Amino acid sequence: QMHVVESGGGLVQPGGSLRLSCAASGFTASDNLIQWFRQVPGSERVPVVGLDSMNSILHYKGFTGGRFTLSRDSAKNTVYLQMNNLTPEDPAVYYCRANIRGTIIWGKGTRVTVSS
């Protein structure tokens, strides 16, 4: 069984930082495309940033300002989303998605709240 599990969400003040984790099981994360999406109520889930098997970081439309970066710990089979300078526009449920040779696996998401 292939799974991804997100963690690390929570409450952060405006301007603060948060690191989300996407722990993979049943497959090797570094061999596949791992993406982070986010979704706010009433809106579609949108891609934020991705990390492919060549270790290239993919920044999607609207998220090219450098506030969101990815890293990988192959020993832990985990991909991390580092979010900096969070704003009141960033609260959402953040989802990890794995594309394993065309098979799509979603996690259940982790909620991020930005508030003073």
C-alpha cells in the first residue's frame, strides 16, 4: 500500500514560518514527483510547489516569490515544505500528492492557520 501522510500544520503569526512534512510509505519518494497543493473552503485545490525525481523544484503560478521551498530527506522518505513570511492569504489545508508513474496518491491534508 502506498501512502503519504502530512504533518506540521498549525497556527502561526503573520510573518512567521512553518515546515510541513510529507512522509511517504510503500514507495520511494525521491524516485517520484511529490507536490504540495493547498485548498481554501469554496475554492479548488491548487498546486503550490513540487519536487521531481531529478531534484528540481517546480514553482507553480502564484507561488514563484520564493516563500515556499521544498527539501527531501531520503533516509526518512520524507519531503518537507518550508513556508516563510506567511500572510493572511496563506491559511488553507495543505495536501501532499505523489505521482508514481501515473498513479496519484493524496494525503489527507494538514491545516495551516495564520493569525495574530
